[in-house]
Amino acid sequence: MSEPNQLARFERAVLPRLDAAYNLARWLTRNDHDLTDQGFPLVGGRLDYINDRPVAALVYRRQQHFINLLIWPSAHGSEKAKTEPAPRQVYHLLRWTTSGMTYWAVSDLNERELKEFVQLAHNQTSPTATP
């Protein structure tokens, strides 16, 4: 296989993932997402893919439970400030859209505490929140 073909394959396979990771890192450093003082420390983050779309996944902890906060750009005109529950077996899923971004909070944490987390996260991501 020739070198230009290998480079083209590399560019198609790797560069979009690096660009997505760079955008995630830039977004994370631009925003303060630590909720430690409220009992939800930020313990990690990763880049996931849902339906071939890069998705930021922030991982928070509440006691022995983890909360995954998935974030991606929303479709144009899909602003919903209201949080919608979407129960899934033993997990709870709460979702909302604001400021052009879609948020899903997923955890096995009890619903009351997950709603508390979502309210805190929503307050940080609302247009009136200060970064």
C-alpha cells in the first residue's frame, strides 16, 4: 500500500476523533463543572459516540453512585428548558436542552438526588449562569 493511501486512511479514521476530543477539552476548560461543594464531585470525563456523534461524558459521584452527564450540540430549534424524566429499568434518565446544547443525566442514583443534581447542573448551564 502506498504512503499517500495510508495517510488518507489515517486522516479519515483518526483526525475526526482528535478534533472531537479537542473540542471537548476546549469546552471543559471554558466551563466550571465541579459540583463538589454541593456533594457531587466531578471524577472524570471521556469522549463517547452516540449514533456516530461525538458526545462529552462528564462523570460525577454521589456516595457510591456515578452520574454520567452526556452533552452534545442540540438540533436547531430544539430548546427545552424543562427537564424531562425518562425512566429506564434500574437507571434514571433526566434530559434537557438549553443554550444550544442537549444534556442527559443517567444514573442508578435515586430519583430525588438525581433531580437535585440536574437542578444544580441546569443552573450552571443556563444562559444566566456565569462560567
